[in-house]
Amino acid sequence: MICCGTILLWLGFGLPSVVFGKFNQRQVSVNSTEITSLAAAASSTSRGIADSTVSNNESSSSNSTAPSNSTGSSPALASSTSTGVPSSSNSTLSDSASSSTGNLSNYQYPTTNITYISNPVPAPLNRSYYNPSSKWTHAHKKAARYLSDWTLEEKVSLTTGVGWEQGRCLGNIAPIPSRNFSGLCLMDSPLGIRLTDFNSAFPAGVNVASTFDKDLMYARGYAMGKEFKGKGAHVALGPMTNMYRTPTGGRAWEGFGGDPYLSGWATQRTIWGIQDAGVQATVKHFIANEQERNRTTSDSQLSDRTMREIYSHPFLKAVQADVASVMCSYNWINGSWACQNSELLNGILKDDFGFQGYVMSDWNAQHSGVLSANSGLDMTMPGDIEMNSLTSYWGQNLTQAVNNGSVSIGRLDDMAQRIMAAYFLLDQDKEYPSVSFDSARPRAEANNSHVDVREDHWKLIQHIGASSTVLLKNVNNTLPLNAPRSMTLIGSDLGPSMKGPNGYSDRGGDEGTLAMGWGSGTCNFPYLVDPLQAISLQARKDGTTLDWWFNDFDTGSAAHWATGYDVALVGINSDSGEEYITVDGNIGDRNNISAWHNGDELVKSVANVNNNTIVIIHSVGPIDMEEWIDHPNITAVLWAGLQGQESGNSLVDILYGSYNPSGRLPYTIAKNQSDYPANINYVNTDEIQHPPVEYTEQLNIDYRHFLSKNITPRYEFGYGLSYTTFQYTNLVMWENDQLVKKGLGLGLNTEMNFDYERRDEINSSINGSSSHNSSSSSSLNGTISPQASTTGSTRNSTGKLGSFNLKSLHEPRWTISIDITNSGDVLGCDIPQLYLAFPSEAGEPPKVLRDFNRVQLWPGETKTVTFQLSRYDVSIWDVVKQKWSVPKGNFGIEVGRSSMDEKSMTINWCFKGCH
């Protein structure tokens, strides 16, 4: 049996070479039983953000591998380059300098109280009082020198895409040969490079979140980055980090689940991976873009505190990961278009977060010229106002605006410098491969060199597919299977599509096994291993007879072909995607959370005749399984999600015990759709010009809502079973020594039995606990409701650019450790999860995730897992004082196996205001 870092070599699998391999600025320690976390190794680098770690109670030796900058062999290069003409000929600026404040105070909000709309935060920002990372400082200095003698028109060309399908990539910045600048190629998607061939199709973002494995999050990003670079793409349009706010959100599967910290960790690790491979990452969609319905017209209405604590957190983690670019979204936010919302772009992103890269628009999400420039937009994509219009808000119009003073020359210099600084940050001026494909003209052989960039990434894909599979039910150890004599497969999801894996454009159809959703967040499959194909090979090896029935609507025949077999596997699915494609009446978002293709009836028809029915679910998100989940003949349920090209192989690894399941749900599966805190209002946009999307649940997203309302779900966030069992003991917590020496106080609850020798022993093995100063802050008044004002911003000047990234907020201050023992009889991985319960006066949900780790254990083995908390982690956003504040009173520190684990270990701790 395999798990985490070890896979049986005789199977020909193994942790992918990209994980064992040599990463830029990354060290990995390996021995025969474990892989020391990349997250832990990264904590000793200049990134300065602490991670949780795992240590073995018994001493063991390990060998380190040295970092390397190798990126593989250079691909064959196409001789031609993109030659599109900048889209700037016939339009006029839609606004003037006098309208550049963006304060739409006359807009009447339908119902919700709004804390702010678009506050006029001036740009460019003064960088003289900000000290970014040395990498950004060097990149900006190099960009400033490089651009020092550029003409106004040349700088404008950096900001304006050449127009839809006017170049070889989905987004194109024109080359300037006289400046030795080859241009920029921008390409989707967050799970693999789109509209090319000889590329890999990786598991979806929601699946990598299901692994709860920071190493695999990084490894997937790194492998994808290598493929983008190998094809000549400078900018990867991912990761997508919008939250799983509603269970039916169409593109939520591209992101990382229903918790901001889970999404934040996955976002940060993915960006590190992509950019360590030399490619600019683009975190998207900024912000509050959690549904497809009316996405280009709706008005997301949310309070300041909700914005800060939930929806902006993953973007803050992206900035901490040195992300090169941020994509602003289509929707309105509190009464102002996202791509011209000065409070969001200049204020939160560039001022509070200290973001040093550039902001690009989503495709055709720009709605003005001067206003968007002055509000913080740096690059318009694809450049034209409408697809193929060859007109632009910028281009020649931006040149005119600078000449007449509507946009300052300083602002244009800022835009150009941000774009080139990101280019130099990733050393893309040094022998970067040329674009080897034509996404708009894939059949034009002169423009398509068919460069194969896949390497052996299938191994990583299969590993993530297995690691992300969640075992929901396993009665009497039904799984793993042990060479059953006879087996039948029921349901079209277990077989191939009649049209092949790429028969539907952008995967806009649900036929055969489901391995990714639809829309621009997809890529072409190089092949797709369906469950029938993979199980057939295992059946041949085991001597198992195998039949199948793939007509989902003929339940009578399904029952016939399920009768008398030792094992019956039933496959069901549910699909969604981007709103420009409608599948079975679902306009991007799902219409409900029911299984597709008669799934419920199919499962019941099989379970009624076979007492060993195993249900396999490939789904973009939660489904309602109440009609059959408690059926006595359903002995096991596997939640496989969207596993990518190796889907069938990953499933076989779990079914037959080659891989011990360790995946965890990245969202809650409710018993009823009405139990969720938010659902999509399917209003027709013809009825309301800007239909409101009211974030009335505020902080109570996903499991937080279920805890707050005392609603029992079917399966909670963080849930997942294993083929073995685990025990937790010896939970302790302490304040880091350096801080104690600075007189900052220990804050130890007197009821806690504290082991100082244990603290010292573990502290000696933890990196990144550097000393720092901290300033005190006042507690909140205990309410989570926004301020009464609805006509302006709550922003008070912070006086310091990047104040949200101060060391005093983010350096590790407290350490928590717990011992975990494999009390079963097989090798397995566990996912301990750290939750905080704030003092009741803080107005927080009952419990919030702060960290997680993955630990691999042999039977009887015990390891110590440590977590670290910063002041930011234990703070809430004070909407009155506009600062992060640590609440007074006792906190609960809880470590368990899910958000509702009744066996979790808990201690009390007071960070502030206790004697």
C-alpha cells in the first residue's frame, strides 16, 4: 500500500520526478519512508512565511538534493511571430479626467448595507516608503532603466493587447524589435495550457485542494509552469482562487474550495511552482466573482469585514508569493466595475497588500479609458472593446489621454514599469522559448510546431488524482478490493465518450467519464484513461470477469447487469463551467446539486439487487445523495472529483489499495441544497440592469455556516476516511522564545499542562522563528455587521504601503504540536487540521481553519506535527479602526481530522487581555 511520498516501485509509479527533482531555490529531504515537506523547506528561504512541519519522534537520517535551474530541453521553435495591429484606431475615451473618482454615490443598493463603494485612491502610489522583497526591488530597478528612453507610444503598447485573435496566443502584447522586446504571450488555463497539443491535462484546482498537501500543490504548479514555458507562453492565466461560496457555482472547480485559508495555501504554493518554472502567474478573478450567472452585469455586495477576512485573503497570499499579475473580474463590486474600482485596485491590492506586479483585465472586462487607468488597471486584454472590434479604450486613446493630462505620465510609467518588472522578475529576457503554437489557428501548420512538453507529468497527475480522492463510506472494509471473481460497471461515467476526450469544444458537454469541467479553464486531453480501461487491466491481472452497462436511463437493464456479481461499481457525475457554454440547460452554473444523467435512479436500481454496491462520483462540487447514501447495500462511496488525464488509473490505485486514500473534502456536502448559506439567484438580467449578489452570509461561508446554525451536513468540510486508523495525543502550544525574550508575554492559559522540555526540543528543529516587534491594537465591538455608511469608503490612510504584509503581522509567534500515531495495520497518511475558536465577543464563526498538514505513518509509528500561528492568523478586521486586531479573551485551539471531528483535541489559549 502506498500513500503520500512513497508508491510501490513495482507498479511503475512513484512520486513524480518533479517532486523528487531539483527545484529552483527549493530543497527536499528524502528517506525511505517519508518526504520532508517542501513547505517546511521553503520556510528557510527568503520568502519569510512560516509553514507547518512534520517530524519523526525517532531520529532518522536524510539526504538533501541541491536546487537546480534546469527546465528541460529547448523545444523546436516556430519561425513566425504574432503580428497583430494594436486595437486603437476608431474609439474615443469614454470618460474624462473629471469623472475619474469612480464614486457612484447616486447608485441605490437594492437591500444590503454596503460599507464602501469605489473610493478614489490616487495612483501611482508612492513607493518611497515601501520595502518589497529584494527580487521585486531588483526587477523594478531593471525595468526603470530599460524603459528610461522609451517613447510614449511604446509604453502604451505594453498596456494594450493587440486584439482578439490578432496574435497566436489568447492574449498578446506586441513585440518591439527595436527594443529587443519579443512581446508577451498570455494563455489559459489553471489546469494546463489551453488550445494546444502535446500538453498534459492536470487535475482541477478543487482536486489539488482535496489533497490538503502543500507539496503536491507546489509540484502541480511547477509542472504546469514548465509546460507553459516549453510552449513559449510568458503568462499563465491562473491560479483561479475565487471561493466556493455557492454549491452550484459554475467555475468553482477551477479554484480551491470553501475556506479562505485552504484556498490561500493552495494559491501560494501554486504560484511558487509556476513562477519557479519561469512563468508569470496570474491570480484571478479579483474579486467576489463566485458565480457565472449574470457575471458581466451583477453587483456583488459585501461588507468590508467580509471582504478582508474571506475573499481577499487568498489574493493576499498570492501577493506574498510574489505573483506577477492579478486579473480583475467582470462584475460590479459594491457599485463599481471591478476593473475600474479604485478602492480595490489602488487601495486594497496595491496599497494595503503592496502588490508590485500589474493588474490585467479579464477579457473585455474594461469599461472605460481614463477612469480604469487612474483606478489601477495596468493592462487591457485582449485589447479591443469587443471581440474583433479592433477598437480600444487604450492604444492611441491612452496616448491622447496622457498628452492632454487626463492620465499622468507618471501613471503610464507606473503601468509600463509594473509590466516589465514582472517580466524581469522571472528572467524572461534570458533565452525564453518562442511561441510554438497558434491558439486561434490550430490547423495552420506553419504556426504550430507541436512541441511536446509533457515529460513524465502523468506520474504526478496520477498521484494527485489518487491523493485527492476522498473515501466517504467504507462499510466493513469493503475497500480495498482483493481480486474479486466477478465485477460489473454501471453508468456512462465509468466509460469513454463516443466523441473522444476532446469532442466537445472547451469540454462543453458531459458524455462519458468526467475529468474536468467546461470553459476557458480547460485544456485539451492528450488522452483520457477512463475507469473501464484501467479496471480492465487490473481485472486481467486478477482473473476477474468484467461486464458493464453504460445506458444511464435504462435502469431495468442496469439492474439486470448488476445482479449476481461480487462487486457492482456505479459511476455518476455532475458538471458545470463557464457561462458562454450551456450544457443540458445549465448556463455555466449548475441548476441544482442533483446527479446528472438519472444518477440517483441508477444508483438505487443497482443497490436494490447487489449487496456490494460501490458508488464512484466524478463531480465539480457537492451533490445531493440523500436518496441512496444510507442504502444498506451501498458499502462504499468514493468522491473522485475531477482527476485529469489519468482519472481511471488514479481510481484503480484507490480501489485496489495501491494508494491509501487520504483526500479530504474541500467543501461541505449538505443533506439539502437549502442548508447552504448562499445559493444563486437565477434572475434574468433583462429584468434588472445590475442584479445584486448579496453576500448576506458574511463570514459564515461553507462549514462555518453549518456550525453557526447547528446544521448537520451529510459530510463536512475536511472529512475523509482511510484504510487505517489514527490516534492524536499530547497537544501543546507555546509562544516562540524570541518573542518571550522581547517581553511580549506568553499568554498561557493556566489550565494547560505545558511541557517546556518538549517545547525546547521541537523548537530546535523549526525554522523561521525570527524575532520581531509587535504593536498592540484595540479589540472590536463584537459585531460583524458593516458600518451604517453606504456612500463612501471606510478606508483610513495606513501611512505605509504594504501594511498588510508587515513582519509583525505574519512572522510565526506561536507553535502548536501534536503527536499522531497510526493505530491501524497498514501504511497511511493523515491530515491533521488546525482550527481556531475565537472569543465569542469577536463575532467570528464557531470555528475557522488556520492550517493543515499531511503526515505519513507506518503501522504503530508516531510522528509529531507542528503548526505555527502569526498575529494575522489570530486577528479579526476592525471595520472602525481599519486595522487587524487581536480580540481579548480565551481562544480554543483545536486539532482534528475535519471541521466537525468530535474526537478533536482542544486546548485554551489567551493571546490578549487575560491575567
